[in-house]
Amino acid sequence: MRLIIREDEEAASLYVANYIIGRIEHFSPTPANPFVLGLPTGSSPLGVYRILVERYKAGEISFENVVTFNMDEYIGIPRDHPQSYHTFMWQHFFSHVNIHPRNVHILNGNAPDLEAECVRYEAQIKAAGGIDLFLAGIGEDGHIAFNEPGSSLASRTRVKTLAYDTVLANSRFFGNDIAQVPKMALTVGVQTVLEAREVVVVVLGARKASALQHCIEDGVNHMWTLSSLQLHPYPMIVCDEDATLELKVKTVKYFKSIEQVALAEGFEQTLPTSLRTANTNTPLKKPLPPPTIITNTNGDSTPATTHTHTPPESESESSPTIFAPQPTTSRLLRASSPAAEYPLRMSRAASPELELVPDRMASRIIGGEALRGRLTPTPKVEGRVGVVGA
Ligand SMILES: O=P(O)(O)OC[C@H]1O[C@](O)(CO)[C@@H](O)[C@@H]1O
């Protein structure tokens, strides 16, 4: 684990922005071999996006050959809603740099089949050659993307119910009206994040201090899903001094000292060459047509659903058959049988009573009585949701 501690939010954001720029430059991306960047929303990465935009405008970095995948998106609010993550990303980053819209990937929280959307997203990541660097923020409860406490550490992109604490924290973006905050989201899974070649997490402010402490000083625990980063070969957390408030003095001194020693020795958090430069071993960097998706829950290959999007004629013959993703990267996490939550059984009937765990937190949400016993925010969405991921 690399823990980089900087004085304040600005210095931490600058470190991360410089780091990302350095990684893209070292990689020397091309159209055939783009740099694949995972991106978060929330207030934590705002400083990073601002600096990246400034550096782009100063001609210091290009996003011409960068492909992005966002971590998550709310379910059930329009794509052009002021608080949708689509809006957020275009407003704070994409509109200001030279990224090709076709290279931007954000989950569709209004997809007619949300489960198929999740499987499609994982297939797109795979087709892009995997994620080179996943930038992330965390929630106050230590969640990474929307992998709330109790999420399976083998989880993949899926439908997720948001924890009450997250709904409460995010209500500041919805006029402090909890009733307006979506209660569900699509999110990449913990395993999706762990499969990135490198993960960089921005943690800012005293309100994240407890989460940081649990994730750095305690063991790997599904109640603090950021702690899963301890299993990643190249994780880095960049935080400000306020976020270290709950860490032991010894921990803070240790991480500061190893950064100083590495700097003095000229290493500065150096990564292996294969990660710093274009990785020629990646299976595929050329954008693929939408795949035919087959879910496989029992080890057989019974086709359960077919993607409805038709690939362009010239590419259709190369459309791959992709099985719903299985946990593959971390041997520590590899289960002997497919993860219980994934792949999802596409043929399962949508039945909130049978599939969904009653939301006991609903009673804590103002006006939440209407939610008791069901987890979906609106009846319209309810009909589409078959399974809620762990
Ligand atoms: O940075 P903030 O505003 O604290 O929010 C962090 C939140 O944003 C997210 O990145 C949303 O995707 C979550 O991981 C987390 O809930």
C-alpha cells in the first residue's frame, strides 16, 4: 500500500493530477492502444478534474487517446438530471478536454434491462483491454464506488441498494431532501476495481478519517470495502492531513518516512515498466462491437439473453461471445464456485418480495415509510430490477 499524505485538499489533488498525467505520458497511448482510465464522481475528485482541465488547456496533456469508464450511476433519474453522474462528468471534466465522446463509458441507470447493462459494461471493460488506472473516492463508510458495507469482495458490476448513510451524505446534492436522493445505483464491483492494473484513491477531510483508519490499519473486511485494496498489487491512497486524524501517529510517520526514503533514493513510487508504459500484453485495445452476452450461472452455457444492440455490419462478424464475468484476478478472492451474486440469472422473475431484503433503514429516512419492504425508488423502476447485488 502506498499512502501519500499531503497538507491539504489542494496539495493532495495536485499530487493525484500530476500522477495521472505522468502515467498517461509514460504510457504513450495511441488510438490502437489507448490508456484506459476508471473515474469517480463526488466531491473528492473535483480538485483533480479541475487541475487536469487546467493542464489540458495549458497544452500539457492530451486525452485524445484516453478511454474512460465511470464507476457508477444512479438508477431512475434522467441522464440529464443535474445530479446524474453523466451530467457531473461532462460538467466537471469531459466537456473541457479533448476526449472523444465515443471513448466515454458511463453506466446507464435507465437501461430497460439493468442486469444486462451491468454485464455489457463488464464486457466493454474487457474489450478495452482492462482498466489501466482506476481513480476512486470513498464514502464515509469506507465504500469504494457504490460497494456499500457488506458488499461481496468478489462483486462485479451490478444493481446496488445504497446505504442510508450514503443517501444521507448525498442529500446535500439534492437540496438536503433525502426523498429526492435515488436509493439505488449501478456500480462496478469490488472485483472490477481490483482488476484494474493500478488503483488510486483520493481521501479528503476529517469526515473520511474513520474510514481511512479502518481500511489502512485493520484487516480486509467487507464492511469497509476500500480495505480490499490491501489485496491489490499496486494500490495508492492520497489523502490530506485531516483524513489521517484517526490513524495512529506511528502509521502516519511510517508512510511519510517511506515516501521520503523512496524519494531520496530516486524511486518515487515507481511502478514496474509494464505498468508505466503501454502494456503490449493486454488482450485487446481495439474497440469492439457490442457483444452477445450469455449468462452462465451453473457452469453450463445455456443462452439466457442476447444483447439487442446490433453491431455495425463491418464488425459484426468479430462480435465476441462473452460469458458473464467471473472473479478472476485475485487468487485470494477466487471462489471455488461462481460468486453467489454474479453472474445473475437473467431469466429470474422480478419479484421484490422474493429477491429483495426488506430495507430496515427505510424507517430512518424521512418519508421512508413508503419504502418499507421494498427497495426500489419508484414502481416504474421496480419492475425492472431482478436482483440486488451483495
Ligand atoms: O467525494 P464525496 O463527495 O465524499 O463522495 C464520495 C462518493 O462518491 C462516489 O465516488 C460516488 O460514486 C462514492 O464512492 C462515494 O459515495
